[in-house]
Amino acid sequence: MNKPSLQARSSEDAGRHAVNAFVRDAAARAPAGGRVLDAGAGECVYRPFFEGRRYVAIDRGVGDRAWDYGRLDATADLERIPFAAASFEFVLCTETLEHVARPAVVLAELRRVLKPGGTLALTVPFLHPVHQAPHDYYRYTPYGLRHLLGQAGFEVEGLSAAGGFFTFLHLQLGDLPSHLPLGVKASAGSLLGWPFRAFVRASAALLRVAVGALRRLDSGDVRPLHYLVLAHPSKGE
């Protein structure tokens, strides 16, 4: 799974590009001067989207040793968010819920710190390889997300999918070289093995170009890469 970046291009990382676009649009809902909690912020790549708001970033800081967690405002477990109830007008939680062992507890905490009438913007991966091991626990269907959010006291405003079969296949073909080493070993079959692997690699590259042209036919109902959710505290909660 690629490192989060605002420079992600649709042609190379369609899933991250879709998540970035979703967060950019959702950020417009955060009121000027309002408090924004980025829960599971990592390297705080989305801070620029919240200019004019009071952006607060928290994370456990254990997901990836190569990341720089130095820009966090607080290092905290999302099961015990260190802020008072109803402290934020907007809560962002992107590509994080799969990394928590007790998602129902975390969603309840996000609900607790969100003000009535506030907005939760949530994204989760669906078809993605294991990443940030051993802190990778779940993948969610839209039905599971609605169930968990409802239990936590949220009302889902919108739930959409990013990507589809052809986008998924395009990404898998691009990842083929990492699973197909081309080194020549000192063995009897190596001279035959190397040309074969080179042929497969070249064929995959050509097929990836063809599949890329078919991505416009994608449906999020089949093999999506991510789910994107907007939710609010339930009325009467």
C-alpha cells in the first residue's frame, strides 16, 4: 500500500487519489475557525486542507517505522481520545479503522468528541494487501460500516465506493514485478527461467495499458478499493 501523499495521481494510485479528493471536498464542511480532529493522522498529510480551522492530529505512532510522526499534536490510542466530549465540529478518520483492534470502541470515541450537528469523514480500504503489520486487522463491507456506525450513534449521510474491477486489475498488474524477480541464478534452469519471467513482465505491462483504458467502465459494486463515508451524530443522541 503506497504511502499517503497529496501528489497521488489517478493513473498510478487511483485509490489514494480518490481518498484525497473525498477528503478535500469533505473539508469544506468544517466551519471556519472550527476544531478539526484528524484521528489516525500519521504524517498529517491532510493538514493543508484545513487552513483557517484549528486542526488537531492524533495517532498512536506505531504503524510504520519509516514515517515521521513528529508533526502530531498528541500521541494517543483512539480507544481513549484525550479530549472532552463535544470538542470538535469535524472528525476525519482516513485509512485507520482497519488498524484498530476494537473498531466499535473507536467509533464510539469519535462520536463522543464530535459536537451535535458535526461531521465525520471516514475512509477505509477494501481490496488492499496487508500493510503496517502486525497492526492490520480488518476489511469492511458497506453493510458492516453502516452497522458499526449505527451502533456508535452515527447516521450515515453518504457511503460511496472508489475504484472497481478494472482499477483493481490495473493496480495488480503494476505490482507484478515485485512478485517476479528477474535475477539469474547459477542453476541449470536459470537461463530458461529468466527469459520467461522477462516475457511475463513485459506482457503484464502491455496488458496494464489496455486495462487502464477500461477503468471508465468500473462499478464500485464490484471489487472496490476503498469506501468513503460521511456521517453525523444521530438525532436525539
